[in-house]
Amino acid sequence: MPLHYTDCSFAYRAGTPVLDRLTTALPEGCTVLLGPNGAGKSTLLSLGASCIAPSSGRITLGRLDSARKRDRRAFRQKVGWLPQEVKAIPALTVREQAAYVGWLKGLHKRDAWDRSATALEQVRLTEVGGRKSHELSGGQLRRLGIAQTLVHQAEVVLLDEPTAGLDPVQRGVFRDLLAELSDSVHFIVSTHQTEDLADIYDTVLVFDRGRPVFRGPVSDFLATAPVGTPYERRAESAYRGLLQGEI
């Protein structure tokens, strides 16, 4: 059940649209969203999470419309959002923070508390559930961010640069976690990192200047690299070849 964008426009400054009458659908499964800075990736995800609203157009998930007041709570429960920076709430434990976000999404307090245990187990944070959330490492905090999207049983999870600033070991743990969860949740992951695409993702979506310039399986994406490109450089070469502007 992908997110659909229909004739969506958005601008942070008048006369300079980031998205201009964009119509597209985010794929099912596990999708990597690639694109240079300023391409509109974060805006696309923020709109999909209903953190911001389009100046025109619609964003729907099935029959739910993010702008329709009666649909908004159900829409936000089905769409999870992990921004670039996951903030710890110092007064709360890890489990309390996960439950608190579930409550903010409309769950009853008891349901949110019960589901928080399952969500933390899914991201391998059960052992630190009683620790204060501000004591977590960067990698653990990102995993708590995912738990916050799972506690309300989101069907689609949008992640904006989730591995930025993580060391190689933490990035590996994060990738493994996505692979484990992708059987039951649709993931859209915005990133600049092109390594290991074939190990995690089903679809590549390349975004440039507010428009998708490529959408397809990882194998088709890699096939756009010039003949003779070394295997370890194919993803980077394919990505560069699809962009029109500066990287």
C-alpha cells in the first residue's frame, strides 16, 4: 500500500518551489531514495509523514488523505517518520519514550505501554528499556526512533538519512535491522550512501530537482553504470550518471 502524491507542490520561499505538481507513488517493500542535497528528498518524506502540508495537491495512503481532518489520526498511525535527528527526552526511560510517542499517535496509554515492549524487542533494545533515553549511543537512539514508529504499528516507515554520523559497525547493525523488519513494514530510506544496495533494498528511486529520474529494481539501477565499471563502483557510477546537476 504505497503513498501516493498527486499534483503536489511545495515551496519554502515564494517563487522557489521544491516540488512542482509532482505525481508519483512511493514503492512497496524496502526502497532507497537517492539524490543530491537540495533535490527535495527530505521535503518529499516530510510531506509523506504529514509534518508539512503541500500548498496544492494530495497525499494519500489507500483511502486515507493526509489533509482530511477525519483521516489524519489514522494516516499518522499508519505512516511512521524517522527524521535525521532523533531527540532523546531526558526525563523518560527508553521504554517510556517509545510508549509516549505511541500515545501521541492516538493510542490509549495502556496499549502504548504494552506495545512499547514489543517495539523495543523488534529493534533489539529490550535490555536497555529501563535506561534513560539520553544515555543511549547514536546507533541505539536511531533504533529507538524506529521503535517509536513501530509502537503504533505503522505500515510505511519513512527514514531520512538514518545512518548519517554512525560508524561502520552501527551502520551494519542498522542495515541488518531493516532487512529483518522489511517483511512486515514498507521502508523508504533517504540516503547518500550507495554501498550495499543489493543487500537491503528492493527498489531504487533517484530524485533530482524535485522529480524522480529513475525508479526500478536494484539490478536495473546498477545496469545503468557504464560497461567496464568495477563492481564496487557500479552503484556510485550509476547514481552520478543519472543526475543532471552538481552532486
